[in-house]
Amino acid sequence: MYDKRYTPRIVVDIGGRPAGEIARLAELMRDARSVVALTGAGISVPSGIPDFRTPGTGLWEKVDPMEVAHIDAFRRDPVRFWSFYGQRFATLEDKEPNGAHRALAAMEQRGLLDAVITQNVDMLHRRAGTHELVEVHGSIASCSCQSCRAIVALEEVGSRLERAADGVPRCAECAQPLKPDVVLFGEMLDEHTLERARELCRRADVLLCIGSSLEVHPVAGLPLITHAAGGELAILTQGPTPLDELAGVRLHGDVVTELDALLGALEADERRTAASGSAQAGI
Ligand code: ZN
């Protein structure tokens, strides 16, 4: 449901400039000292990873994620927990980054984006090449032993999972069940990671909020930090968010299409700047 007050601005395309909100966002980013992206499940949907908050999708169809992916479920019944989470690992393992992940990595490489803060645990930003990455909900990259704190990388977890008679990957030292290094329901977010995210948002002149419904705290509070510090919010999601009214730029389209268009607009700006620079230099 779109906000009725939202009326896309139609800008006549003069001199190859992309029209409307994308052009405005590119301009904001060009003038900003610091741009940060905050991403949620929506950015990974084009990679074939359903958002579990959308009912009736894939793995989450028959189970309540709040129940099976809860820290109490892990502690109480690791066999049952891993019978579910093993499938989750398997479905995430073969997924590839999409154009939206790649566009953000390209922006960082060009010095147009300082960091990506993500709610996703799927490793797709890393695999797309993003370096400054804050994974506030952890990631499936590793599991750890809750007893001796040993850390086991994803690939090794996979082979222990396959070998385990009861389907539970265990610590090689103390035989305790390994826990995925993701924030399960009922667990607190890592305070150090969250503080890093807050600091990036405090410094950001522009915060790109992409594919997140901005409803789950404490992550939903991050854009408010940017806004309170005088930064601009650009929100790119298909559904409404509680922060739409605060957004300087609001995009409703497909994440891959919109970020491709944004990258294109930024690159066109760079080419124009380079061209006018060399004209002034007389070369
Ligand atoms: Zn251990």
C-alpha cells in the first residue's frame, strides 16, 4: 500500500540526467561526506531467499521461526533445533549475491559508500565484495561452542553436520552442540557491533535504508540516529515503513533496478565531473 501523499516527481531528462528521486539521491550522495547503507531481508529476496516475515514462504511455511529459531529451543532440544537449522544452512549455502548487493559493493569501491549495516545473516554482502560490513544479527559464516568458545567455520560445520548421527554438529574439544553465530530469537544483539552501527549512523549525511521494513528494534532505531544528527534518509522498500514521513527520498521499486539506476546516475555524475575538470585544465 503506497502512501497516497507520495507523488513521484517527474523531471524532464535534460542532458542525460536520470529523472526524479534517483537523481536527487545521487545528488545528495555526491554532496555527502559519509553515506551508509542499512539493508534488510528485501535485498536478498531477488537471490531466492524469502523474507520469513512474509507468511507461507519456503522453509518458514510450516514452522514458526520465533519458536524453532529461539535460543531456548537450541538449549532445550539441539537435535530438533538443528533438524531445522541444518535445512536453513543448506538453503542459504548455494545462494548468490544479486545486482543490488553488487551495486552497493561497487559504490564502496568508488568511495561513494562508507559501510553496509545489514540485518541479514546470509553472507551475500561479503560475497559481493563489501568490505566495511556490520552484520548486526551475526552471520552463518561460523558457529561457536557455548562452553569453550571455540569457533568453527561454515564449511567445517557442514561436514560435522553430515557426519553427526543425531544431526547436531558438535565442538571437537568438549562435544557440546555448536550454535550458529547468528542472533537467535530471545538473544541480545552484540553490544559492540550495535555501537559500531550507531556510530556509522550518527556520522552519516545520507543513510540508504534498503529492503527493511524498519519495524524490528533496535535496528529500526538506527535511521532515527541519522535523522536526529541532521542526516538525510533515503528509503527503498516496496512496502510502507514507519519512517516514511522522515525520508528525504522515497523509492518503491525493485531493489536491483533502483540500485542499478542509482549506480548509473552516480557514474554519469563522475564522468561529467571528470569531463569538466579536464576542460578547465585545458587538456
Ligand atoms: Zn567446546
